[in-house]
Amino acid sequence: MPEFLTLTPPMTALELLLGELKEKSGLEWVELKDALGRITAEAIIAPHALPAFSRSAMDGYAVRASDTFGASEGLPAYLRVVGEIAMGAMATMELDRAQCALIHTGGMLPASADAVVMLEYTQGVKAGEVEILKAVAPGENVIRVGEDVESGQEVIQAGSKLRPAEIGGLAALGISRVAVMGKPRVAIIATGDEVVPLNAEALPGQVHDVNTYSLGALVEQSGGTPISYGIVPDQVEMLERTARQALEECDIVTIVAGSSASTRDFTSQVINGLGAPGVLVHGVSIRPGKPTILGVCDGKAVIGLPGNPVSALVIAGLFIAPIIEQRLGVTREQPRPSVQAKLLVNVPSQAGREDWIPVRLHHEAEGWEADPVFGKSNLIFTLARADGLVRIPQDATGLQAGEVVEVFFIN
């Protein structure tokens, strides 16, 4: 089998690929209930202040703070209760000197009040009168107008991922529809005479189609829409026809298998024939996933993934997920969830190649421990049994037992 002429470092390969991709997804409007995980297409501006009125942060009594100055358990202040502020109603009453009103959490503060005394620091003495056992300062136990958000303030940047907190904030502002980036359509083309659909019996020498499902899940998780083009046999004409159709209909094309240097593998040939500039990288200095092909055809990414399920999934996470994020215009970089852990055994590596090792995490009294899950790249449960991946840099020849490593979680 011929060797790859050049192996490109992973980050260099990714920068080269993303540098060729300029097109972004279009804008679409979705209902707020359907916006979780979507990427904002434009900045969102608060239509009004939040809260829109001063409200109580506690159950208690709305007061003029100056009427409570000097109050204590030994020398309480006495205030006359002039009413109760109903929840959900506008507070129209005015408080004069030495007056207060019963108020509940979230209730609207009367215009003449500037503080709330917690119920725990009050005591009724007779009808219409209450003892104040603790002084409050102006603004104490009150949420003021615009304390959360001011009217006209940019509350969410364009290119932000909408999490549950953002969904709640938009609901609080009364925003029911959001402009988001359209989900990139990602074509998944499985290849190989030995690959059969899930609903078919795998005979000796055959395997079920794993990659269409695992890669489809990763695409969805990354913000795209996976489009399966089925299983294409090892025939260059059929692959060319299918890939060309996928390129016309989708934003990103992935061809699974057919990326190694064997004479039967013609993915690079097909990619070069789809459009300029064609193949940018054939071979990445990484394990698993060395025979990866990165190409761009007429402004769209076309990626040749290794057929081994573990290799395909690791490479998709490193290359396809960032392509999707770039098309979505993600501007706020989210940290990748990780944890520090002590490595339990030595892990060898080869200098000049970046290795990603699956590990299982165990929690002990001293902290997390990382136990490598060894297995070949065609064994998908090697990855399924793992909690995360450990990166071994290109300039290292391995990691030592007892060394503290960063474990990146497998989502």
C-alpha cells in the first residue's frame, strides 16, 4: 500500500480548511419553544426594561426606609398598615410618614416606598399596626426597574447558542419568536461492498452501517441536519454521481471510508472532480484518523472520513463540528467540557503524531482517575465505554502513569 505523501498537523489542517470556507447559513425565524440550541442570527435587543417595575424580593412590608432607621428588637419602630398590595395588580396607594403596606415576593412596590422589611423582622401588635424589628436601607429587598436589563440593551449577541437561561430571559422580555441561523444540511454517504443497512442481516464478511447513525447524531448535536444518501458500493461512477447530487443539495458532504491510500479507495479522485480547489489535505498526523481527506468544492466542504467507526467519530468531532459552527456564525466560543484526572497506566505514543486516547473516569478520594480504554479503531464500543478523550501532543512520546491529564468529555 502506498504511503501518504504528506501528513498535515490537525490544527494546521483545520485552519487551512476553514480558511477556504466563507459561506454562512441563511436566517430563519423559529418559535421560542423551538429555539433551544439554535444560534442567533442577529443581536437581540431588549424591547423594555426588566423588571419593568420595581418589585419586592421578599414577603414583608413595603416601607419608606427612613421610617425604619434606628429600629431594633429592643427598640422597634411602629408603622401603620394601610393595605395589602395584590399580586399582579398595579400598586396605586401612597405611603405617608410611618405607614407601610403588606407585600408579597414579586409584588409591585408603591411609588412612595423604597424598601421592604422582611416578614421575619416584623411583629403584629394590634389591628392595623406592626412592629419593625430591624432597620432597612433604601433599595433593600427591592428589585429596581431595569436592574436585570435596561430598555434598548443588547441582551444576546449574534452568533450565540441559546441555552435554557437565554430561553428564559427571552420569555421574560415577552419575545416569542427568534431569528436564528438555518441548520446546515450535512450529507452522509456511506461506502463499501461489505456495509449493509440495519434492517438487513449481516452475513459473514458483512457489517452493519454504523457510521451513518453515529455521524448523524454528531451532526445533530453540533447544530446541523444530517441527510443520509444510503450505502454506495465500491464503484467510482456511483460514488461520483451520489457525491455530485449531495453537493448540489447540501452544505457539507461527508464520504465515509474510501479515504486510505489503497488502490480501491478513490474518494480523493471523486472530490477533485467535484469542483475547485478540490482536495486540500490527504492525510492528517493524528491517531485515530490518519487517512482523513479535507476538501473544498465550489465553496462547500467535502470530507473523506475513515471507515472505522471510532476514527470517523473522532475526526468528525475535530473537523466537521467546527465547519458546522463556522457556517452557523458562532462567535461566542464555548469551552469544551473537561476535567483534570490522574492517569492510571503508561500510554505510549509516536512523536510527530497527535493521539486521542479514550479513557474511563473513576472518582476517588483524591480526585478523578483516568483509565485508558484500549482498542482498535473499528471497535465502536471502545468509544462507547469511555467517558472522554485524552490528547497526546505531537511532540510527546507518550504519557506516564500518575501524570495529571485533561480529559475532554464525549458528549
